[in-house]
Amino acid sequence: MAGLYIHIPVCRSKCNYCDFYSVVNPQTEELVNALRREMETRRSEIDEPLKTIYFGGGTPSLLTAGQIIRLLDTAGGWDLSELEETTLEVNPDDVTTEWLNGIVTAGVNRLSIGIQSFNERILCFIGRRHTAQKAVDAILLARQAGIRNISIDLMYGIPGVTLEEWSQDIDMALDINPEHISAYHLTHEKGTPFESLASIEESLSVEEYLLLHNKLTEAGYEHYEISNFARQGYRSRHNSSYWHGEKYLGIGPSAHSFNGKTRRWRAADLNGYLSDNALCEEETLSPEQKYNELVMTKLRTSDGLRAKDIPSQFLPHFLMSSGQFVEKGLLLRKDDIFVIDPVNLLVSDAIIRELFV
């Protein structure tokens, strides 16, 4: 299975959610042309049918429907006979009926909508420009345009937000009934508006996480990855390919690619990319890196890690280091499959680090 990731590093202004760029319309057209050039140049790197295409960012919804159509036309140079999922990340503010009709005609069949919250106070605090009503309207318009696979993003771990407010956000999401929900804990990354904010208490993070897990699973969602919940049959196929170590080609500045052995990426330099001078870096993964990535990605999912998939030279280490967690019930073992109990996924990083070599 191969996936194509198209990175659209554009936004109206530099903010916590976009990578690093503020791009005006003329530059956006330049970016589309540069992305198409890179796709043509790297055509030979995919020699099997594409299963997924994912437009991420940044804010891909700032592209016109015509620009998205042109990018998909260029992607059509690969074998699309087995294409299952074409996803576009969108901001609620950018959604219009005309734009939706255009991208649906082009072949987009899944939207990932960055809602974050349905609470006006919270939206204002985290710097989102859409309103709660605009978020709801965007989903309704997408349904009317014929999109039957919608994912929404929510955010928790926000200072000053009560457990009741978080519960109300989850309830609102359930009322809308999207096929997929991703929920991310607020991070205090350097260079973002939240860098100086104090983190919430760990106990509250756990309480919010468990509330999320319990409400969504009781409503019929499958908790299939630490931050992701899906209705039956609606897991994100593209993101799942990352967690299963499958091949993917990343197009655009800072977009990563993986061919099974080597990871490759262009520098986060928009001007260099537009002039076709962006530096490209790559690394060949060592056996130790491959093992660590296998452990990290598999144990973040409900499918878990099969002992038979662990390279033989690392299996004794894994079995020995995992024993303490199995005894404590933090790591569940079912025959040769190791799984972190979903209620413990929030602290999975601490468990996984102990299993690395």
C-alpha cells in the first residue's frame, strides 16, 4: 500500500496550528505549480497503486477548488485504480457550497475539519477565527455536498477549561455524529502562543482523557489509536499507513517520505521550495531505529504489536523489558500480541520508552 501526502504550508497569518508560513494568493498559485513540478519529478518513486491521498498543512482549504483539481490531475499520473481515500484538511471558515461541490467533483471523499471546540470562549482563547456555529454549518454543508466521511479535531488539556465544558464539547461532537474524531492534548511548543502557559495538572489531563474515551466508546466509536476514534469501517486509512510502517511519498516543503528503508524530507523553506532550491535531507534507518519505530507506532494502536513482527535480535530485549508492564496490567498480552490498555494510552510514551533499545 502506498500513500501520497501533499503538504500545503499556507495560512492567513502565522499561528499555533500552521507550520511557519503566511502566503498571499499569488504565492499560493506559485506553490501549486511547485507541488505539481515535484510530483512529476518524483513520479518513479511510487511503483505501485496509490491507496490514499492526503492534503495536510497548513491550511489546504485556502486553495481554490480549481487548484485542488489541478493537483489531483497531476496525481493521476500514478496508478489510482485502488485509491480508497482522498482527504483534505479544512478550516470551518473556508467552507462554502461552491467550493465543496468543486472538490467533491475532483474526487475528495473525506474531510478533516479543524474544529477544536464548540465553546466560543475556548475558541477565542486558543486563537481560532471560526465560531462554534460556523463549525456546525461547515459539517452540514459538507453533508449536503455528498461527503459521507467526515473527521473532526477536538482539543483538550486547555488551561482554565472545566471538566464540564470538555464534556459539553464531546456531547456536541456526538450530536453531530461524524464518522471520525481526533482529540489532541494541547502542547506547549516553543514559538507558539501557548509556550508560556502553565500546563494543567496531570490528574486533570487523565480525567479529561478518560472522559473522552468512555463517552466515545459508549457511543459506538472504536478507540483505535491514542488520539483517534472511528465508527466501524471509518478508520483513517492514510494515517493508519504511518502506524503500520507502509510506504508514503511526501510532497512539499518539510513533507516527509518513507520507502520502507529510507526517510527523506525537504527543508522547511518555502522560498527555496518555490525556486526549486530547497535542500533535501534523508536518513537510512538503522536496525535499532526500525525496531524503536515499530514499537512506538504499533503500541499506540488498538491492534498492538505482534511478537512475530519484532526482529529476532531484539525479541529477547522486548520480552524482558515488557515483563514489568505485563505484570502491572499496563501492557496486555493476548497470545503473541501486546496491546496497551486504551485507558492507559495517555501514558503510553512512558511505557514505550522503556521498551526502546
